Amino acid sequence: MPSPIGVPEGSAARMGNGLIWFQAYELSAFDGARRMLRETVPVAGFAEAIAGLPDPLAERAQRLAANTSATRPPLTLGDRTIRFDAPQVMAILNVTPDSFSDGGKHMDDPQAAAEAGFAMAAAGAALIDVGGESTRPKAPKVWEGDEIARVVPVIERLAAAGVSVSIDTRKAAVMEAALAAGAKVINDVSALAHDPRAMEVAAMASCPVILMHAPSAGDDPHDNPSGYGDVVADIFDMLEARIDACVAAGIARERIMVDPGLGFGKSLADNLALVNGLATFQGLGVPLLFAGSRKRLIGALSNEAPAADRLGGSIALAFRAAQLGAQMVRVHDVKESVQALHLWRGLADAGLSAF
């Protein structure tokens, strides 16, 4: 069924959700995978533009526009609150031997890993994302007992010191153990679809969840034999469906964030389209997390630079994500990313002062 989606970036302050400001909507309609319509409409002309649409499509366009302009509620994490009136930083803390960028860096020494997390928090990270299983392509699956043993001692140390922690896992048992250890957020690359119990665990915990797009909920989240029709529209539809499933399961909408899953089962062309179309996901009406740090996209555009040499590209992607309204960016290099986002905020505030 055709469905209009999308909001392009704007330079004039006409409407905004508290973080992204824009002056026009993009109306797109699809028939299956085929785009039938693509039109940019000024905010002032939006009502007139959708007046000729069939009622279901006009209602959907109005709902997505309302979602886009709505202020994003803060994340309440016990006695701590993460507000989205400025882009926030999530720091990556992998306790794995084989993650694509920092595998083995924080293995077998929970105190050293926790110290790294403390440094990230001190550098300005609002949330430390602790993971015990690599999700790089073809990574071996980790037994949940091993994953728990990796992450729980680190989470306990961070939480005891008042650091806000998310658990990066697809497994319900790991979610339960991490939450008991003090984690406050579940970050699942399968959007709570890999483990049949994951949705129930998240609903019972009443904790915020981050739903990431991956083409497969199986053991390899990169598995994508069929590809995409329109990558932005396909991912939008999947995330919209997962939000609806979460709400139906008892997870409050204000506790949901989304991540379009840059690099997961996506080609270079897909990833570029996804970055350029990032503002589209504002139509989901929930906070948007963008995770581009050190990813393959950067190497592909910079003479195959290895992961450790992708800081410049990572900062560029984080800055671009902020321009397009991402409420949070997930990064390896916290100090540099926080500085870049401070600069973005200063430039944005100065730009809006003329309106």
C-alpha cells in the first residue's frame, strides 16, 4: 500500500521537535518496492498538498508530520534523566575478544573495563553501552552464560558508581542479569525479535529499549539475501512495526528509541542512502539513535582505512546525524564526539537566533 513518509532537513526555523528544525516535508508514496511519488512540500503548504490524497494516506501523512514535530520525552533511568534538547552520546564498551574495532581491549579484567567506562562518562557520555557478544558479520554466537559472566561484573561496578548503563544484547537471560546488576536500558540489534522472551523481559522491567534494524533476527543479523526495495522506506516500515509490537506488549512508547542499523546487512549504497535519509525516521515519533562510529562505510570511502584510523569519518557521521535530528549517537571516541556535538549545538543555536 502506498505510504507517504519523510522529512528533509531545513535551514529555516519553521517547525521542530526540540532538536531538529525544518522548513519542508518530503512526501513519498510507494507501491510495494516501487516509489510512485516524491515531492518536497513547504511546511506552510502541507495541508493543501495532502488534501487531494485518499483519506487513509492523508491521515497517515498528518500523523507522521505530528510525530516529526513532537518534542521527544526524556529517558528516565531511575534517579537519572537523559534529556534530548541537545544530542547525547552513548559510549561503546565492548567486553568481547572479537568485536570489529575494540575486540579484546577490555577482556578478562572487569575493573579495567569499568575504569574505561568511568573515563567515558567523565568525558561526557550520557550512557555507557556494555556488550559481551560481537555482532560483526559471521561472528560466532556466544553462550548466554559466558555473555553474562563478561558483562555483569562491569555493569555492577559502573552502576554502583552512579553511571547510567545500557546492555547491548539479543538474549533475554542476559537482559535479566544485566538489569539485576544495574543496567537501565536494553539495546537489542534484533529489535527484541531474536529471543522469544525478550519482549516480555523488557515489558516487565518497564525499562527503555532501543530497537535496531537488522535484516535478520537469526544468529547472523547481517544475513540479507533478498536486499531492499527502497532501503529507507523498508527500514522505516520495519521499525514502525516493531514499535507497534512493543506498545502492544506493554512497553510504553515514551520508553522506545530506534536505530536504523547502519552497516547491518547493507551495501555501501544502502548505507549512504540511509545516512542521507536519516531525517525520515523522525516520522516515527521516538528518539533516534545513530551508530556510525568506525564502521565499514568510512573505510570504503577512505582508501580502506582500518577501524582504528576512522576517527575523522566517525566525527563527520556524528555531526551529520545531529544535523538530521538524531537525539543520540553511539561512539567509540567519546571526548572527540562530545566536542563535535558541542560545536554543532553552538552553530545551530546561532543559526536559529535570526528567526
